[in-house]
Amino acid sequence: MWTIFSRDSSKDFPYEISESPSYGFNEKSLWKLNKGKKKNTTQEVSIFEFLINDDIPGSETRSALAKSAVKHLKTLKHPNILSFLESSEVKSIIYLSTEYVEPLESFISSQNNLHTDIMKQYIAWGISNIIDGLKFLNFEAKLCHNKVNIWSVFVNKAGQWKLGELEYMNSIENSPPSYASGLYCAPGNQRQSQFSIDIWGLGVLIWEVFNGPLSNQSALKISKKIPKEILTIYPKLIAVDPMNRPSYDTVISTLREQGYFGNDLEKTMTSLSQYHILDDFQRTAFLEKLPSLLETFPKNIALYNVLPSLLEMFNYVKEQKVIFPPMIKLSTMLDDQEFEEKIVPCIIKLFESNDRATRLLLLNSIELYASRLNADLLNTNIFPLLVSGLADASPTIRELTVRSMVHISSKLNYNNLNVELMRHFARLQMKDDQGSIRTNTTVCLGKIAQHLDPKNRSKILTSAFSRALKDPFQPSRMAGVSAFSATQQYYPLIEVSTRVLPALCQVTLDPEKGVRDITFQTIKGFLGKLENVSEDARLKEKLEEEVINTTNPAIPTWAGWAVTTVTSKFYSSKTSQKDEKSIELSKNISNNTNVNNSEQMYSNLIKDNTVKNVYNERQVENINTIQNSLNQKNAMDDSTSSNGWDDDSGWNVGDDWESIGVDNSNSVKDKSDFGWEDQEPILLENSDEAAKSEYFIKSF
């Protein structure tokens, strides 16, 4: 990289040239366009370079035109006119720095990857940009551009079309300057209509956008490549008689009537620019529709136009939860530094909100941003706010919070993961009134097992999964057995023989055949490991070492979540359906007892016990009503239960597992909240009653 002042001692100009692309524009203009940046920063700019050469005929006129362009650009401020940054004259060179842009001709040539419909919308929006810029020049600034064509239009990072090349501009009261070339000289007596030159130039621009740079004026009559919606007005734009050329308002209204203007892209850009004058209903409707539209927009527009507008709106409007979905969707295009600077503060602000609808949005979208959160920031600022959802009164919030832990567990520090989160999970698994949440807590624990502290992992898992085996909710028992199977590499042999297998053996008499089938297969897997060690004692040391050193094994992704809360549709657990599923499950279970087959068995189990459902955010308002109804139903079911499935089977789980690894010597433990040795057994519903009951089932 070389600085533009390498030939001069002046250091006042704060920009430097970084690259000099071979733009076709450079051959058509007084200027040479370079890529540049602001010194000592990464801010990208464009640097126009004009060489003052007295040896070239007409150099004095050329220099005057270049200086006129700088003067006009410095004084004109409009969204569709090139943004001026700085200018400097160094010896025989004039430098003009502007926002980063690319010549329109080069930009269009590079957009072959855009779908035809998207490109059509984009060009329509671009033409409307130029019309807005020309209207500002002609009617507010009282100036004529006099050189509207494909070489005088530039595209910035946000995809906006900008008018440049202002060297031929003049006041409407004066005659236009003469052109060095007659190619872009508008025909007719221009004094008959003050703005007819720019109207004619608009027609030329439209032709060049669809056909390429103009070679001779007679080619303007060949219009076969121009969209049919424009052909109604196009011939009038290039009329020889200036008096026959239409006004800008006529052009706009005609193109709207023909359906060329008014597409989704243009409407979106208009709504963004006029957001402050929209009423509440219009704002909400616009923001709710925006996420689905973003997929059809060119990436540069979405990233550099829509996203900055949303971030600006986020800081001062009350519809933050409506702005968040399109904003987080667009954030996937940002690099990590931009994401941390622009998006993370918004995420933290939303987590601090007490609004449940806002929390639901954050939880439903966590997969999009969790992996990009800085670990220190996550543990310090976000996790304390996030984990509070595990104690929320809404079952929906609790369930989604449990599921969210899968996406952040790998970044949690020791205390947050092995102490704080386990404390909450123990409470949910033992005391939550929703069987679905108890089940999904077990599923989640199995999914994040690889991240737990190896020293305490086996104790935590054994205690938690053993407790799940005693749950009256059949999917919970299924999840407990399956979790044992999929995490069998984490248990020392002594724990397998003294705790895991005795716990599993109790479930061999489970009322549900599906549970019994998967239990027998899991027991065979553990017994196979013990038998191999019995036959070859040398394997014991190796297996025990793997238990300690295994921190991130290649475990296949579990298929889904067994059940969900009141936001899902009802699932009738009829006896016949259960039997059919049990038969199908037994067919899918392999006789092989290795780890991979056990994990596949879990996958099949979950698929057999899940029904997909799309969550509707509008149901949040009805959560309390539905939950009250559900609580009444559960109370009735409990009152009719006759079969006990408790701890009287002779096996005492006995571990207060959320406190494993925590020094409680100086603290008083609240057993009523998190202990489980003192818990009353949860009664299993009568089989006849259970056959009639309804559970909420959903796939994750």
C-alpha cells in the first residue's frame, strides 16, 4: 500500500489509496476511481483522482470542471447523491474522497448470481433512487445535472444508487456547458424545458442498465431488452422534442400503475426511511413481515441498509421484540467483532426485560446467536439472566430455557455449568409438575454430559438418570434409560456394577413394554462391557482411563426432545397406539450392544415418541388459562391414581446430585428445594386412566 502523499510533504489529507481497480469508468471520466481507506483505521472509502496536466489540450477547462464537481459535491447533501468526505490538491493532482462506492456499470456486471426476480426489484428500486436525486437537484437545489447516464451513477455498500459526476452541473438559470463528447448531448432546444436534459438522461440510463453502455444515440430506439412495464413511458423519456418529455411525477405514477414500482424491496426501503412517521399498526405490520422478505433481498442491501436501520430503531422504539427477529437473522452475515459490537448489547437488553413474549423470542432464536457469544460475556452477563427462566411460572419458558442450555453449555464456566445449572436441573427433574419438562431435563443433561467436569460427571449422571427411571411419566423413564445407554462411556466399572445396573434392573418390570424393551437392550450393553473386562483384565485400566479423559466424544446428535409443555397440541396416548409403538420399537433395536447402536436406539426412541408442532407465539397470552386447566386435570388424575411407582423397590438413589462438587461445609442446604432423598414418590397413573390421558408431545 502506498500513501497518496508519498510525493508531497503534506499530511493533511487523512485518506490513502489501497487499490486501483481497472474500472471501465476510468476511461469515460475526468477522474480515476480508486479504493481507499482512512489512515490508521479500517474505514473503506473511494478516492477519485484527477491529474492536472497542462500539456493536454483543454487542460484548463478540464481542471475547472473537476474543481466544480468538488465544489458541488461538498455543498449538496442528499441520500441519493454521492457523500463527500474530504478533498485535497497536492501539486498536480486533485484528490476527492467519498463514501465507498462502485461504478454502476461494474456493479451490474458482477451481479450474475442474483435471481432474475430479485434483480428486477433491485433495478426498479435503483431507478427510483435516481429519480429522487434528480427531483432534489432540479426543484430544491435549482440545479441541472446535465450528464445522467450509467457512468454518472454509483452504488454504495448498502446498494443505493448515487448520483455523481457533477462537473457539468449548472443553475437552471444558466445555459448548460458544452460536452467534450456529443454522445450524451440531449437533442432539442433545452431552454424550452428547464429539466428536459435530465429527463432525457434518465431515459438513457434506463436503456444502458438493460443493454450496456451506449455506443450511439440511434441505439436508444432498440428497446427489446427493456421490461414491458417501462415501455409505456420510455419512448417519451427519449423524445427528440424536449416539450414531449414527461415530468418526474408522471414517470413515477406510470411505473406504479404498470406494477414496476411498488415491489417488496422498494416498499421495505421506503418504510425504513419513513419509519418515524408510521403509526403503531403500520410499524408492527412492517416488522412482522420483514424477516420473510429478507431472503429475497441482495445481501449488501440487507447487511448495510436494513440492519443499520433496525439497530438505530432498536435504541429508541418500544417494538424491540418485533425488531429482534429480522435483526438476529441479519446478524448471521456479520463478522464476530461486528456481532459483538452491534448485536450483543441488544441481546443483553432484551434478556433484562420482564416481558415473556420477549423472552420467548430470545429462546426460540438462541441457536442463531449462542455460538457467537463471547464466553466471558455469556457467563457474566447473559447466563444469570437466562437461567432465571428455569424458575419461571410459565411452563413454556421453563421448557425453552432447558433446551437453550444445549447451545451454550460448551461455553459455560465450571461454576455455572457444574453447580448453578445442575442445581436448577435437579429441582426441575424432581419437583416440576410438568412431566414433559422433567423428561426434557433428562434429555438435555444427556446432551450436555460431554461438557461436565469428568471428576463428578458419573455421579451426576447416575443420580439424575436413576431418578428419571422412577418418574410416573413414561417418556421420562424412556429418556432415563436411553440417556444411560448413550452416555455409557462416562461410568467407571464399579459404578456400572453397583449403581447403574441395579437401577436399570428395577425398570425391567415397567408397565410399558417399550420401556422394558429398551431397558433390556441397555442392560445387555453394560453387561457386555463388564463381561469383556472379566475375560481380559487388561481392558479395565484402559476403560477407566477413558472415563476420566473423555471430555468431548464424537456422539451423534440426539434426535429430539421427548415431550413439551402446554404450548403444543394434544397427543392421545391410547393403549393400542402404545402397543404398536412398542412393537415397532423392538423391531428397530439392534442386538449389537456397542455404544453406537445404543445411541441409535435413543434416536429411534425419541422419534417414536415425538410429534412435530409449530409453536405459535400468540398462544403466550393464553398460557395462564391453559395452565390452570391443566393443573386441575392433573389434580384429578392424581386423585384417581392407584399404582405406586416409588422408591420402595429396595434401591435407594440417595444422592443429592445437584450438590456434587460443591463445598457445603459452610452453608445450609435447603432440602425442600433441591434434595431428593426426602421427596414424596410421584405416583404412577392407573393404567386404565393413563390410557385415556392426553400429553403434549413435540419434536425439537
